[in-house]
Amino acid sequence: SNSKEPILRLRKTSVLRNLHSFDHSGEDMSRKRLHADAMGANDGNNDDNNAENEELKEQVSKMMHHDLDPPARERPADDNWPHRESLSFTRSLIFYGSGSITPEHETAAKNIEEARTLRKKYHGGRGVQCSLEKKKTITFEDANAKEDADTTATNDGENVDNLKPSASEQNESLPTTEQPSTNGKTSQRLEYVFGTNGIVEVYEATDFRRTNNLVTVPPLTSFVADYQRLVEMVSSGAMRSFSFQRLQMLTSAFKMHVTINGTAEDEAQSGLLGTDFYRTMKVDNHIHLAAAASAKQFVNFVRDKLENEGDTVVMEDGLTLKEVFKEAGLDSDHLTIDAFNVLADYSVYQRFDNFNGKYSPFRMAQMRKIFLKSDNKIDGRYFAELTKIVLARHEQGKGHCSAAEMRLSIYGMESNEWEKLAKWVLRDWEGGDFPGNMISSHNRWLIQVPRLWRIYYQKGKGKFAFQDMLENLFSPLFEATLHPEEHPEVAEFLNHIVGFDSVDDEGSMEAPLSCCQPASWKKEDNPAYCWQLYFFWANMEILNKVRASRGLNTFAFRPHAGETGETMHLAATYMLCRSINHGINLDKQVSLQYLYYLDQVGLSISPLSNNFLFRKMRQNPFPKLFTRGLNVTLSTDDPLLFHLSDDALLEEYSVARASFDLSMTDMSELARNSVYQSGFENHFKEKWLGKHYKRGVTHCDENKTHVPLIRAKFRAEHLALEHLMVILLAAGKGKTVLQEMMHQFGDARNGQRRMLLENMTEVPDFPEHNQL
């Protein structure tokens, strides 16, 4: 029996080799070969091998009946990977020779880990001290999760969720500050004051002397020091060289993956029945409401109003709509897209001032005020009706499944802006094609704050300080959060907001970064971009802590950054923000680009907008960022100015596919990223991504995202291995890493030689065979 052991082992090796190479092509032949090999394993009468042979036959039986172990979405808890992993190995071995890992690389890795610690201090909240009680967040959307999820889309992708409750019905389901917390105690009674440092302070109502601030954030001086340290690190030669090397390797790895596994991805995607790219949810993460309608929709809307409501008084001086057009020398013949002059052209390239002018039809400010403003003689009725037309397209799911996160503006010029805007959004509008309020199952609101300090300064003729603008922005939010019964409209409106944006021309002149306090900033110069973002973040972070303690929804900070102007704006947003809009300047700073990759900071890029404003399509870094694995998606920005079709988001995807040679797997991955970056509630994301999406991209349901598991595995494995490399090098284990890599390469080389010798009875001669 001992003489037969090598034979049995050899036959087992043959069976398992066939087991791992089994393919549905040539299925009958594979089955016969597997059956013969398994039966041959029973030759001999050694009872000691019976159990092993039975196990072998069981594996063959599973294979022949397609009863296979499912592919592993992450490392199994028992470290036993499936016997047959249906996914191709996606990371190629790279030989690390002597000198390929140096002390400079270890220095760079230490800087990277320090930079990531700074992000955790601010965006991660580790530097925030909070003594508030916290209770479970309950929103209107959560209370109606089942109904919304069940009616989001039919099986053929046509959306049927057109039912939205009234504002009063929604308000009944919302929590108040007097609701009991989860531990049975009454919520803390809180009050707030604006500190002289421009940051809100929160106290218990009984703390009359204001001695115990319940929520504190790192002060401005700490932020400035940390920001300058981050700029110093990402600008160092060591970190730039190391980041460039790693990013280049990620690019090469993706190209190799697509070359080897592109066909496998296509086949896997074809097998995902019941879904396709059109039925996959796509969220337009970055779209400004004032330009959300297409030029065609806008022109048709204005023509309809002029024909049917020409006698409506639309101006404070009593002029009707027909009289406004007549005074401007315009009639119905002028109602064409070309005459409106809203589409972007060569005149807006590198000219943000001309771009802003395109928002005004016929270059007339009063036209913008009549049709695209919420605060005017007709209380923004036209703007509301036009908005409902745009929302209806997403709700009805015409052409494909989509949703949006539209921006509304709060300027901070007046303290009553929030109340006016809230009433406009929640008003039960009558008339138009889609009456009712503007709360939609397929839209979540973001508030954009234009950085218009100079205009505010000129308005106050030098009397105001930047602190006054901050108080106009944030005081109404704290009032509505702590005293909702006194500000019901604002309190209700806040439940439908998911984030804040900061917008304006990044290329405009700004003052140098300083530790000047907002109460002392009374000069006309624009404060530094990162200085303004710090105060937005600080007050928003405190507001989020207070709202969380009340069981209310919180807000993400998602500003415009890296569209133009100073590259180091992206350093500030890396520290402070969950995701950003644009970010195309990352191709100018590889260290920051690598940090954005490691932490998967979201980038919502708009190539068509960039093409007209700051970066031509052929120069856009979008395909490079996507290839390397950054968390990028596509968005429309301003359909009124940049798009020709009624479905701007589908147009954006279509143009990107043709311009950047994207596969349908690429397109589905971008759509999945848009849902990840969005502020939609958890139950919506579970419906669109899968129940376990929070565990990582490999746990997303490919039948919902239409992203094959092999692509998700490739992205996840590479991200994990990049972190592994950085952590080991930062710990001073460079020599250990190099030695282990060399051992792995040697093992792989020996494995290739063994594979050749075991499968060929006679090895033919070939060049450099002695290398094996």
C-alpha cells in the first residue's frame, strides 16, 4: 500500500487541477475527465485513503452539479478560501529588487499616515469634544422606508413613485426636542451663543454662567498649523515621488486587469439577469437648481407663460410679463434657444464672470429674477413650476433610473433667508403640470453658500464683519434645531437637506491665510478659501452634534474644490470634507491624489462643464483618476448651460463613454459610486446597492449595481494592499517588505516551473528556459 501513495496523491492532484480549471465550455468532456479521474483514485485497497477519496468524489459531484462554493467577498473567518475561486487573480506580481524600497519611501509613508491622522482629526471628528447625549436618528424617510423602497421602481425600470405627502403630514412624523431619548431620559435642554471666535457654543439651559461648552472643535490656530503641516508634507519630494510611483503602478495594474479579465467582466455582466445599466440607479450628485432644466425645457416653459399668463404682474413696479418682454423689444419670435443665449460657448472659457452672465436669458437680470429666483413679485411660482418639471423626470424614470441632489442658495446676507427659502420649498403650489410642494422621493437638497464676502462688505459699506455673515448662515439652523415649534418651516426643511456646498470662482483673488478672527475681518479682501471652509465646517460639525443628540438628520460638507485656482484648496477639503465637486486639479498634485485614493474621498466630476469652463475634454484627468481607483462619478453641474438633451445625466454618461473609451462595467461602477457618494437614506442605498453595502464594494449586490464581483474584488484588493504597503513602510519595515516580496516572486517563479514540468512529459526547448 505504501507504494501506491504517490500514485493516489498524483491522481488527487490531477482531479483538483481539473476541478480548478473546469469551465462550462467543453462541459461534457470535462465531466467525463473528472469522473474518470475520481474513479481512478479508488484503485487499490488501502482503507486509510477511503475518507480522502470520498471527499474527492464529493468535490467532483459538487462541480458536476454546479453546486460550487460561492466566491469569497472578503477573507473568510476561518481562512479557508473556497476550493474553486471563480474570480481571476487580479494583482500581478511585481519584482521588488534591491533599492526599490528606500529610506525615502519610509519617510513618505510616515508622512502619508500623519496626513491621514489629520483628516481623522477634522473630518473624522477625533478632534471634536462632545458631551451631548445622543439618540437614534429618526427621519420622515425612515418612517416611510418600506413604502418608498417598494415603489421606487418597477421590474422594467419605470419609476412609479409619484406620491408625496403634504408638508403637514410629513411634519407629524418628525421628532421634536422634547421626545424621550433612548435611555428613557428627557433630552437635554440646550441653548447656544455665537462665540467671538466665529464658532457656536452650546450650553445646558441651566448653565447661566456659560462655563461648560458641550461641543468644542479644534481652534482656528490649530487648523492653520495643521493645514500648513499638510501642505509641507504633500509638497515634499519624498512624498511626491512615492505617490507618483504608487499611482503609476495602480494605472498599470488596471490596464493589465482589463486586458486579462475584460472578457470575464463582460460575461459576468451579461449573466446578471433582470438588470442593466439603464435600470441601475444613478444619482446626479452635483447639480444647481437654477440651471437644472435644459435649455429646451426652459424656452418651452417661458413661451407657455408668455402665451398663457402674459397679463400676470411679475415686477414690483407693476409690469406684467407681456410688458417686460415688450419693453425689452422681445416677442414670441425671440423665444428660441439661440436667442436666449444661455448655452455655454467659447466666451465662458476661463471667464467665470461671463459664465455667471449665462444664467440670465437675453443677458437681462430681470429675466433671471422672474423665472429663476424664489424671492420675487410672484413668490417664485415660475421657478417652482419649472423645478417640478425637472423633478418629474426623475420620479417617472423616463429612459433610465435616476435621482438628484440639487443645490439651493443661501447667501448669508440676511437673517431671514432660511425662512423664506423653507416656505418656498414646502409651499403647496397650485397650478402648473405638477402641483404640490417640492419634496421629492428622487431628490435630496443641498445648500450652497456662495463665497460673496465682497458683495456683503459693499452692502454694509464697511460696517459688517465676517462674523455677521456666519451668524446669518447658522443662527437660524440652531434656532430651528433647538426650538422647532418656533420655526416649524425651517425645522421641516432641514429634514430634507443632506449637505452643504461652498461655491464661487476659486481663481479669484484672496487674502493670505491668517489666524484673524471673523469678528475682526472687516476689510474688503476675500478671506482665504481654506479659512472660510474652516468656519463653515466648524459650525456645521457642532450643529451635527446637536442634531444627533435630538435624533435628527445631520449634514455632510461637500464643497466645490479643485475646479480651478490654487491646488492646495484640495488640501483643506481633504482635511474637512466627505466629498467634493470637481477635483480635476488633483492631477497637478500627486501626493494629494494618492491621499484622496487611500481615503476614497468622493469626487463628483462634470467633464462637459469642465470642457467649456476650465479643462478641455482631451485634457480632463477623469479617465486617469478613474483608472487608478479614486472614488469618482459623473454629474451634470448646469444642464441649462452645458447639455442639449432633456436627460442631461444620461448625456453626461454617454459623452464620457465615447470620449474616454469606457466599458459598460466602467459605466456601472461610476453609477454605483454616485449612490455611495449621495446623501440618500440608508434604506434607499440598501435597495440600490444591496443590504450589506456598508461592508465594502465587494458586498454590494451585483444584481443591483450591475458591477461584476470581479471588478469589485480588483478595486477592494488593490486598495487594501496599498494601505498594507504604506502601514508597513511607515512602521520602518521596508527591508522586511523587500525581502518578503522577493520570496514571493521566487515562490511564484518556482510554481510556474513546477506547472510546466508536471504537465509536460517532454519539455521543448525555448529561449532563456534556464531562467525557470
